[in-house]
Amino acid sequence: VALESEIQIGIQRGEFELFYQPQVDLHGATVAAEALLRWRHPIRGLVEPNDFIPVAESSGLIVQLGTQVITAACHKLQDWADDPELAPISVAVNISARQFRDARFVDDICAVLDATAIEPAKLVLELTESALLECVEETAEHMMELKKRGIRFALDDFGMGYSSLYYLKRLPIDQLKIDQRFVSDVLSDPNDLAIVRTIIALAQCLGLRVVAEGVETQATSGFLLAQKCHLQQGFLFSRPLPAAAYEQFMRERQ
Ligand code: G
Ligand code: G
Ligand code: MN
Ligand code: NA
């Protein structure tokens, strides 16, 4: 309960901040970023999502916090739209199951899209399979409505669930994100190698984009490039960065 009320206060005080981690395409260009939430706590310092997202989810505060996250991401996209070096960037935002199936979710996103006039395709919503599983009918309905507005969807942590193929068929998904647990040892573990190859081939056959996360070495990156994995994300390119540092990273890289 203590942490819950602290989160509530933190939301009111604007202590939550988005970091951005680059996603690099086949030509080595940074074309997207994943927005990752951090809590700048006045006493504890920078708090990682794993230390507060579970409580935000169980208390329902994730709905309010998630709206702040989407609003912040869309305002960042709006800022970047006027900057030639940053205009091409898409932003991927993580969405919790509880947040996604909330009755106000679609209206809230549409309101932010209208207020910022960003290109909807630049906003990618990352959902996990477990999020999809929790309430398939409502989730599918919300996805279809947002899809009509032009928003894109990524299936996060792909490969960790057990009924992915069913969702790929039923839901308007644009991207698969290969879980970093398969990527980290892809060059030393034959099973991970087989899994990563299969996911990339599956995505290509279905006409989906595929993102590998947790890319930490040049060798892994070279392998993924040879496999024509569309996007790569990981510490090799950059850790998640505060917005100003991400903008700096983009200016130095281009
Ligand atoms: O940045 P880091 O690797 O510590 O993130 C850990 C986990 O927190 C990841 O699973 C990520 O999906 C989740 N996460 C990060 N930011 C957000 C957010 O804004 N909303 C939700 N719901 N989850 C997030
Ligand atoms: O579950 P999700 O994929 O949203 O979580 C992304 C998490 O992975 C973030 O917490 C981010 O900090 C972390 N991450 C990003 N790149 C790397 C990497 O190259 N190696 C490791 N170990 N973690 C990473
Ligand atoms: Mn993610
Ligand atoms: Na992931």
C-alpha cells in the first residue's frame, strides 16, 4: 500500500519519465525507438519499471500512468516531426493488459492523436501475448478500432507464450519482437539459433516486420543482418537514454 500511494503521488508530481532506446534498420539507420518508463524518485533515485509496474498494474494505477506515457510519447513525436534528423522516428510504447482493455483506452489514444496531430503510423503499441490472452474479445476489438486510425502493433517478447500463432492469424499485428532470451545466445546455442531463424522466416512469410531485442555484440548483429531481420535493438547500439541524450545520439549518428 505504501508503494501504491507513492506511485499515485509520483504521477501527480510528474516524476515518471520516458527513456528511449534506438532501433536500427538493415542499412544501419536508426528509424525507431522503444519508450521505456523510469521513475525519478526524490529519495530512491532512478527506479526501474520492474520495481513499480507490477504494483501499478495490481492497483489499477497503470491506467492513469499509461495515459501519461502515451501522452508523453505523442508529444515527443510532435516535437520531433519538425526536426529533419528526428522526423523519421517511430516510437514504440509498452502497454499493460489492464490498461489496454480499459473502456477508455481507445478514446484516450484518439484524443491524444487529435491534440498532437502526429502521424498515427509513427505510434507502435507493444503488447505481450499474456496481455492478449487476458481478454481476447475486448483486446481484439480495441486493436481493430486503433488499427483503423492507423496505429501499429508489435507483439512483444515473442516466443515466450504458447498460442502466438493463433493471435497472428486473428489480430492486426504489424511487428514481432523476438524475445531477448533467444537473441542473447543465438550464436552459441543451436536451439536459440533455430528459434530465431524460424521466427524471422515466419514473420517474413506473414508479411510482418521483425525486431530482435537484446542485441549486445557485433557478431549477433551481423548474423541478424544476414537473416534480414528488419530492426535490431540492444546495448550494442545504445542503452535506453533520457530524451535529450537520445536526441544527441541521433544527431551524432546521422
Ligand atoms: O527498461 P526495462 O528493461 O527495465 O523494462 C523492464 C520491463 O518494463 C519491460 O518488460 C518493459 O516492457 C516494461 N515497461 C517499460 N516501460 C513501460 C511502460 O511505459 N508501460 C508498461 N506497461 N511497461 C513498461
Ligand atoms: O519486455 P521489454 O522487451 O519491453 O523490455 C525491454 C527491456 O530490455 C528494457 O528493460 C531494456 O532496458 C532491456 N534491454 C534493452 N536492450 C538490452 C540488451 O541489449 N541487453 C539486455 N540485457 N537488456 C536489454
Ligand atoms: Mn517492449
Ligand atoms: Na520485449
